[in-house]
Amino acid sequence: YHAKAKGECIITMVAKLVNLLRSHGSEPILFFDGKPPSEKTGVVKERATARNTALTELEVLTKELEDGPDRAIVELEIEKLQRKNPNVTYAERDLVKKFLYTIGVRYVNAKGESDPLLAYWTHLKILSAVISPDMDLLPRGIEHLILKNEAGDWVHYTQSDILRSVRLTMHQFQTMCVLMGTDYTTTIRPVPVRTAYSAVKNKSSLRDIWSALRQKESEVPSLESALLLLQGTTNTLETLLNTNEINKWNEPNPSIEPDEFLKFKMNHFPCESEFHFLQSPVRIV
């Protein structure tokens, strides 16, 4: 999505990221989301509405492109709209997966969202860090979160340092995040950050906090459900991955296929001269 929003080739952006990580001695594993949980229905609907609105606008602009004289202006508006609302097709996702296999990189198809699986494998020490723009991963227990800021610089967040600096336990931090609003509680009015911080410092349970804030008691179950999702206490490998994905993970790393890579090189990297990411991948224990 980031590549399409910038008008760049998806394969090229993935290749550059793999090359960057391997040049620093790290082996990437890419995660693909499955079906979002029912608690996220509201967010999914909002995104679908935004997509449909963008498609309608795109149809109007396309019609203007055919009938109107200002072709250059309309083409620019279409490009802006496509970048603002990028759409990645199933065919493009499959092409990325084929490319990853070609260069010997593992990828995982999560049963649901990738977030709980990322947290689960981080706790098991399978993953040493996660690269994602999703800050919601921090209250899930991701110790090392890496992302790019608006200036394009890499930023490293360490969860234990954050907890120490704000003087909160992990449970308090998770509760505070739920109070401030999550994708699972879009119908509940979020609590301002200072109020949420003060509340978790003075009250022990989410129900007590909500009562002290004089909020609707009927909203507590949804908040508690969101808190449980962040904590991931009921997650198991079987609930997060389908059987075939578990079996695939237990197999040896995919081997590099030079002939297949040459096809990708001709199609996507005709101007590039060196491809460091073709080096032998680091084996995962």
C-alpha cells in the first residue's frame, strides 16, 4: 500500500527492504493479514465506505478524461486519488509472495490480523523486532518496534523504555490505550490522554475507572474485550495460524531460484546492476 501510495513498484520496494535488512545481518519474515476480527467491523465498514467513495470519484474523473479537454489536469487528479486510496489486488499480493519465495524469504499468511501473531512470536523470541507503521503493536507487547517517520528516517521504539519513562506497568499501559480508543471500540468516545493516564494511576480495574469517569456501564464489556485482545492471553498457534501454515513453517527455508529471479530482474529491475539480497538467507532456528 505504501508503494502504491507513492506511485512506486511494489516488488522494487519489497526488494529494497529485504536488501537493507540482509545487509545488516537480519533475516526478514513478511506477514500477510487474514480476515479481521468481528470487533473491528466498524473500522472495516468505514474503510470500505471511503474506498467506494474514491471509486465513484475515479469513475467520474475517468468519464471527464474521455469527454473533457483538460486531459493533463484530470490525469493529475486521477493520480492523486489513486495514491490517496491505494488498492492492492490479490494478483499483486500473489506476485509479492512469489518474489519472496524466489529470493528465499519466508512469508506467513495469518488466520486473522497479523498483529496478535507478531506479538505471539515476539514473546516466543522467534522475532527480535517488528517493522510496522502500526503503533498499536506496542500495547500488544512488542518490545522493539521500528518504523519510518514523515521525514523518511527509521525510528526505533523500545517498549520497556516507554513504560519506564511514563511509570506504568504493562497492564496499566494497555488499559490506558483502550481508554484512549482502539479499532475495536470505535463506537465509544475516547478518553483524553491526561485523563486516561490519571485514571489508570489511581484505579486498578477498567470497570472502576469507567465508573469513576461516569461513563455508561453498558460500554464496559466492549472495553474489556478490547483489553483482552491486546493482552492476547487466549492466543495459541492454532488460533492464529491454519494447519497448512503451521506445517509450512516447520519446513526448511525456501531455496533461492536464480532462473525465476532473472525474470523478476528483467521485469522490475532493468536499471539495477547489483542485488545484494540474493545472498544466502540467514537460517532461522
